[in-house]
Amino acid sequence: MAAAGPIYLYTGPEFGKRNEAVDAVKAAHKKQFGVIDEHSFYLLETPFSEVMTILQSGTLFSDGVCVVCKNAELIKKKDEIQMISDWLKNPEPSAILILVSDEISVDSKLEKLIPTANRKKFWEMFESDKLPWVTSYFSKNGYRIQQGAAKLILELIENNTQSLAAECSRFFVLFPKDHEINEADVDSVLTHSREENAFSLFRELANSADAAPVRLEKGLQILQKIRLSKENSSVMIIAGLASCFRKLQDWHKRGEQAIPQAMLQKQYRSAAKVWTMGQSAAILAVLASTDMEIRSGGSQMEDVLLQKMLYEIVIKNGAQLSTLSQEY
């Protein structure tokens, strides 16, 4: 089937399926044109005019061009949308543009330029779909996993298919296929022998045995390790922390019933000593505010904003520095 046009729009927080859709478009383009130049840009870092220059100029050394443009929600200026509109009137036959955003929607004028067949929103999985996804992923790879172990994985890993697939795949290297994965295996692999991530960061921030300045220092060290790792996306760090603080709110409401996994109850019992229900809500507001600041402020301020976020979480218990300017 012929493509509906040379431009695509994939939005939403389900990174795994969204990336699969991008890869499918690339594969189809390669099949049609052969060797292609692939480019990927973040609009937080690259002016959109540079993206359009590549699309309009084509290439001398390959058969086609594919440009993936992330942070598409930032395309709002009249001249930027006009550039796309003008390009679509007479595009290079072998050039395609794939617009990607973690947001659900983009500017309506931009969206109207993209054929309906080339637009798709990738929503997070429903709660009822998450456990079947994990058990099915293990089964498809020839492994068995206990239900409690699968639930623990969902508590420890951000629930998008990209993160889940990456972390679940680690078990296939560490265990033989005749071994049934249990909770102790999950605790060992994802808690004690994994790289740092948002969930290990939360665990350190929530350690009530340490004073706040100590928790902040350890948290900043973990944040630095995360930022130097492959999974260094600020979006994923903030989303992971937000997931933890929503669980903490649930713990304040329902106690141990909120988190049936015994291995995590100790962690949330400690967290509940550090932050009250109200402070948890305030911290979720801090996380949302930081996410907005990073998206609008550019990558040059990203690390500073993340460090400020940890200070507001640990030292100020959710009070934002912007509201405390009289102290400085």
C-alpha cells in the first residue's frame, strides 16, 4: 500500500510501541529506496530550519533521506508550520519526515498537515494489560515467571514496553530456560545488580535512616550516574519518580494493601516516614513543573533543573524554590 504522504506524526508516552512504529516506517522506506541517510534531531537542541534544510536538499551519497524530529510539540511558530506546508507541496520523492512527541497532541495547525493514516497516538498500557504483557513476554522467549515476580517487575520498572522489554531481557541471559523466575530472582537482578535508575533514586531519597542532607548528596550522586548511562532521559527519570510518589500516596491511603510485594513494603514504609500525604502531592507538582521547564528551556539547563528538583523534593519536601525567593 502506498504511503499517504512523506510526513508522519507519532505521539504519546508509550515509548516502546511508538519506536516500533518509527522503525517500521524506516524499514519500508529502505525497502522502497535502498540505502538511505538517517537523521535524528531534538528540537530542544536543533533549530527546525536545520531539519527542513536537510529534507529540502536531499543527498548525493544515498538513495533517500529519513529525518526523525523529536519534541514535535515545540513546532508552534507560524513560520515553522509554513515551512512544512511549503515542503509538502513539492517534497523530494525519497525524503520523509517523522515527527515524534512524548505529549499526546501537537499544535492543531501542524496536525492538520499530516494525513490521518500517518498519525497515531501511543497511550500507556491499561493497568489490566500490564501483567499479561510481562508474562507473555517471558513466555514468547521460552521462560516461565511466577505471578508475584511479574508484579514485582511492574513495581520496579517504568511501565512502558521499551523499558519493560529491556529489563526483562536481562533474565534471559542470567537464567536457563528450565528455571522459573521468582521474586527473589527479580529482587536480585533489578534491585542489587542493575544500573541506577529513577526507582533506585527514589529508594535512596526515601531512606528515613539518613538525614535530609545525606539523602540529597546520595541522590545527586545517583542522578549523575543515571545521566551518564544509556537510560539518561529526563522524561523517564521524572516519570519514574512520579510513579513512585503516586504509589506513596496510595500507601498513605491504604497502607500495606497498596503494595502487596513484601520486598517493596519496607521501602514505602520508610518513604511514608519521610513525606506526608500532602507533601507527596506537592512533590508530584514539583515533578510536573520540572518536566515543563525542561521541555521549554532547552537541554543546556536540564541537569541544573533536575538537581533543583531533587533539592525541592528532599530539603523542601515539595515546596518549590520559586515560592521561597524571600529566603535567598
